[in-house]
Amino acid sequence: MMIQIPESGRVGTLISSSVKQIFESFSRQIPDSENLMIITRLSPRRLIRHIDLNSVDFRWLSIEESIHSIDPSLEHVNHLVNSTILENEGLVWIDGLEYLADRQGFDAVHSFVRNIVDSVGNTKWKIIIAIEIGTFNEIEIAQIIREASEIETKIEDIDLEENIIESEIVQTKKNQDVEVKKIKVTGLKLLTKISKEGFTQKTLRERIMQWRSMNLDVSILEPALNFQNPDDAYHLYSDVEELVRTAVELDSRLDILKEKGETAKAYAYRYRIRQLTGLDEISRIVDTLLSE
């Protein structure tokens, strides 16, 4: 997903079905050199999965006590935005307006949007307001967009080849119906292993996103994003890297299994290997089936 970033001095409204998912796309699109301020309802623990928190200025909209939190009031957010855009240039991301509206009412949110539109006009800053579908009614959305135009998004071309597995019913010799569930499987590719010298929080996060795009379940690696010791993080990454390599090799053997007429089993194992569990067992089964 590509997001059309507003021009300098402009505020744009980004409407999506999931703020978390659209932020994921946003974080991949922003260059490291961008001066970025994030004001969000996403906690630091969730935010760190998508962006290097050491390279950005961010505030967590929360009543919890934290060095990164900001009191969830429009007055505090307005002051932060205005003080940020006084000098230099950059980009401000704001989400959580529905949370602020619940606390202070929509009219106050509407006034806040008008205020930041006026404030940013003569600066080199850009502001994105991210709103999740269903958090405001149609009239309220229209009022916000009247102040800050809606941002366009488009689907980007992805190099990864996708194979869509269609739902089908396979009739067995015993006249038993075996349903093959419809699942979307992205072709697995073997990526170059990250060297220890090139291993950083940023490269780890990018690799996790690459594996996720292949529908690989790499949730076991996510805690490494919070490890204080980089050696421990790299050790866990290396373990998962070996699992992924095994899965990629198995995935190619499943193509051969499918060609031998074992379509249902190939589909089932293709889904299982993306969970990165039981790979040795699946490998033994596939070896047996291929030798028959």
C-alpha cells in the first residue's frame, strides 16, 4: 500500500479499515532521513514492531505513566503539534482522534483539526491524521475532510509471486469427501541472511515484515525487537532463519508432491509449514510420499 504524503504546509486525512495496518505501510514508506513526529494510541510495545523508536519523536496517547506518554487531551496534543512545527521541516502522524472525541466531544476534535490546518499552513511540515472506518459517522468524517482533504492510497506492485489456492472438493477412492480449505499462500523465497555486522533493530523489523508478507508466522521472533542484548536478538533471529530456510526447501518439494497427484496433501502441508512448526515431521512424510 502506497500512501500519498501531503505537500508541505498541508494536512491530510488518511481513512482506512485498520490504523495499525495502514501505519505498517506508512512506516515502510518513510525514509530514515525524514524528521518524524508520531502521536498515537499504539503503545510503544506495539509501535516498536513497525519503526525504530530511537530515530523518531513519538508520544503515546495514554493516561498511563510513561516517559513517552502524553495526556490524552486536545489541548496537550495541540500544544505539542504547534511547538513541533515552529522550526525545521518534517512529518507529523496523528491517530486516536476517536479516543479524544470520546473524552472531549467531536466539536472539540473538529476545532483541533481546523487549528492545526491553520498552524501548519506557513511551515514546511506535513501532517497526516489517520482515522479508522467506523470510529466517526459520515457527517463527522465529511466535516474533517472539509478541513483536511482525504489522502489517496494505492496498491503497490509486489515482487513476491502469489498463488491463490482455490477451494475444491476432492473425491477419495472410498467416496469420502475431503474439503480443501481456501487459503491464500504467498510463494516462499529464500532471502539473504542478515550478517551480524548488518543486524540492527531496523533490519530485523524489515525482515519480519518480509516474512510476514509470505504468510510465514514469525511471531516467535517479535520479542527480539525488545531485547536489550543484540547478541541474544541475533541468536533468536538465526534460529528462526533456519526454520524459514527449511520451510522454503519444503515448499519447493510440495510442488513435486502436487505433480504426483497428491493435491490435497500438498495444500495441507503448504499451509502447515508456514506456521514453522513440525517441519521435521512434515519433511519425513513428504520424503515417504515422494519415494512411493
